[in-house]
Amino acid sequence: MLEPWNDASLLPPPIHTFSCSRIAGIQELRSICKNIIKVLSKQSPLHKESAILSRFAYKFDKKFRNDIGYRNFKKVNVALRRYLLLNLLKDVVSFSDTLPPVDDEFYLPTRQMLQYVLVRLLAFSKIMLRICICSKKASVFYLDRIRSGDSHWMSLMPYAVLSRVWSMCSVLLRHACNWYSQLLPWLDKLQVQGVVLLPDGYNFPLDLEDWLDLKNFDNFGRFEWTPDKCLKLQQDLIGVEDEDGDNLGSILEFVNQVNDNNESEDMPKIPYFKSETQTPLSLSTQLLNTDQGEIISRENFKATANPKTKPESEVRQKIKYDHSPASVTNTKSLKDFIKIEETCRNENSESSLTSHLSFMQWQALKNALDSLLESLSNNRKIEKKFKKIWKEKCVDYS
């Protein structure tokens, strides 16, 4: 049997009132309801973020349908739709309208009406907690994509939307716990009139925060990695802390110790030959007197390693002489042109014809030229199409 807060078929009770003697605190109950209505009626930013999130869920369904982060992203979208269908504001307004406007009247709403509001508050808090957990799980994967550079331009916006949704829903969750604790004591003061709403033996939780286990709210959504992937530091290295309470110094000492051990293991072992004419002392003296080499720059090393290579000035002069858009007449010359231009860009050479283009603009130009290479056009069409692409994607950007 489903819990009442999870039962979508639970219908609201009929609107009834009962006559009672004077009850102190009716004005406080009205102020609680007005506070709930005031907060829930100003959730247009959350509704806008929900609309943006639903657009991203539709747009990324084909590309990220097998991604774990996108699956949690869709769970957030489903939970937000459940929140919009819940419409807690309408139920609170219906309950607030039955309260007497002045203290002289003694007609109060029935207990079933307050029970229904509390049940909807439980469902509202569960949905908010679900949104917070799933958004936190999804943001872990999107943040990892941003750091690694894998489709970062398609992960930055969903990560920002998830962050905003998480912050707003966490605030609403705290509000729901506060409202529940204020409305629960009024159950005993109201009377039952008509059909019973809840099943026999059902009791509301006394503390909503304990029922939702909000003490561990910061730990919700974290992944439990396998122990073999975790670095287990020695207890004697974790004891030292700095002024901020961090263990950076001890961890660095541990890393240095591990590196020293690895270097000692990688050092080649020098065999010791026992001889009558050579003692261990003479062997160590001979090792100390060996030539250890001399530190040289990278340019000198290249010059000594490749003495027959042509000077860089001659190569650049040749590239500058041969490298021009007018030299592209066929498939082979186009392929050589792309290769030389990419080399000049990587070396920041003055011979580069696309130095004024950004990286993304150069990639767009290169992709267009590569697609022209793959086409089966003749040399005349290649030359004509090359001039058109070069004008649109290079000359017009200058």
C-alpha cells in the first residue's frame, strides 16, 4: 500500500467547517498560511529554470542519452514536472480561505483539510529533496566534462542551470520543514467532520528533518568510490596540520617519500666484481671521477643532433615563397597548402596567412577545406570553390 504522500489518487477532502469555542492563536495560524502563500507565489525564477532545463533535456537527448550525468539530469526534469503538478499553493489557499477573518467568529476548517495540507507538504519536501540529490549527482559529471574539455561548451550551461535549481530547491526544502513544524500542533485542536481522509493507524512524522534525514544533507548525492581507488595515507603522516587545519604539509612529505622510493628503485644497480688488484674504495673513487656530462640548451642539442639540416631562415624563406592562395590549383596543392599553413600557425611564423584568425575560426576554415579535398570535383572546380571559401572564412574576417 502506498503512503498517502506518494498516492497520486488521493483526493482533497470536502470543504467543511465546525463550530467551536474560542481558540487562542488563530491569528498565528493565519500568518503561517500567509507566509506559505507569499513564498510559493514568488517561484517564477524556479519555473523559468525548469523551462530552460526541459529545453536542454530535449536538445541533448540524442547526444548524451547514454551518459550517466544526463540520466540524472532527466530525473531532475521529471521531479520538476512533479512539482508543477503538485500545486501546493492551491491547497494552502483553499485552507486559508476557510479560516475566520476576525477573532469574533468561531468556525474553523476541519482536521481532514489540515491533514491534506500536511500530506501535500510531505510530498513537496520529498520532491525538493529528490531534485537536490539528482542535480548534485548530475553536476558531478558535467563539472568533470568541463575540467577535461570534453564537450565543455555543451556542459557549461546545464551545469549552471543545475546549480541554480539546486540552490532554490534547497531553500524551499528548509521552508517546508519550518512550515510543517508550525502546522503540525494544530491537528489536535481541529475536529474531524465527515469522511476520514487517512487510513487507520497512520501517524504523521513528528520532525520532518529527521524523517528526511537532513542531518546528512551534505552527503546526499556523493558517490562511494571503491576502496582500491582511494589513497590510504599512513596515520603518522596525517597528524600534522597547518594553520587552516589542512594536511597539505604532511601529504607533500608523503609524496616526496614515495618519489624518493621510486627513484631509488629505478636507479641501475652497479655490479661489484671482487678482484685482487681493485678494492671497493678504489672502485668508488673511480665512479666519482667519471664524467657526468654538461648541461646544454635544447637549441644546441638540436644543432649537434642534426648537423645537416637546413637553417630555419632558409626553410621559412622557401615556405614564404611557395605559400600563397594563388598556388592552389588542384587536390595536391590544396593538401600541401593546408599542411604548410597549419605548420606556420603552430610555429607562430610570420608566413602564416591566417594569423589573424582565432583557433575556432581556423578550425572552421580547415574543416571546409578538408571537405573540399574529399569531394570528387575536378581541378577547375576546386580552384573556384577554394577562392570562395577563402574569401568567406579568411579574407572577410580581416
